[in-house]
Amino acid sequence: MRAPKRGRKPKILAEVAAPEVTTQATPTRKRGPKQRTLPGVEAAPEAPTQKTRTRKPRQEQKAPTATQRPSQSSLLAQLASVNAQLEQLRATEVPKVVEKIRQWMQEYDLSIEDIAGKPSVKPAARAVPTQTKAAPRPRYRNPKTGQTWSGRGRAPAWIGKKRERFLIDLLS
């Protein structure tokens, strides 16, 4: 049976089981309908009401004390113990797995090259390197600082409006 909606009184089991008893509901504001029996009709014996569940108060979490927290040395000892167990387990498991693989290789007539696979793409060492273009030769030079500009891209601030003053003699 579903839980009743908030603000509604749950149906009593006797009301559901005995439909021949007719009751008249008078609405009230907060407590739900008030049950009244009609004259000339026997009232059904009242069933015990359902107990509502109450929430348990939240238990406060206790802060861990120094005795509950393990020390660093005990944790390191546990780590060493677990690592030793892992090595021991691996030493017993690996030979079994290798034997299974050998059996499968014989059963399916496989070689190591079949398992390792063939490279589908040539390695980068075999690829032909592309040639990069050389930087363009400088056409302008600042005589004070020795900075150069090729004439491409944004002009430097020192070039000004008369570029002819900073031209480099291409013949020399």
C-alpha cells in the first residue's frame, strides 16, 4: 500500500474491506475528513491505526582520535607486506599464463610475428623529411641598433615613413 499524501489521513483497512458501510465525510481544514456513520447503518469495528515512522536523529560523527589513526611506519609495513604478497602471487601466476598462451599458439598454429603484428604505417625514421624554406634576406637595417627587417609583415617602429634611408645595398 502506498503512503498517503501529505495532509491526508490514511485510509483505514476496515473502510477498504467493508464497502457496505457508508460514511459521510465532512471536510475540515487541517485534519482531513471527519468520519460520521449514517443512521440505520452499523459501523464497522475500527481497525488499529497505522503507526507513522519517525525519523531517527542523526548521529554525530566523532572526530578521529590519535589512537585510531595508523602511524606512518605501520602503513609502510603494511605496504611492504602487500607488495611481497603481490610479487609472490605474480611469481605463481605468470608461468601458468605463459603455458596457456603457448598451448593456444600451438593449437591455432600462430607465430610470434602473428601475435606481435606487422606495422601498418612506416616508422617516422623512414619518412622523407620535408625541406623548410629559408628565411628571406633582410632588406632594411637600423644603423643605431643593427636590427634588420625583410620588408615582409608589420613594419618596425624605427623604419618610419622614408624606408629608403634604411635600405641595405644588395650589391655590397
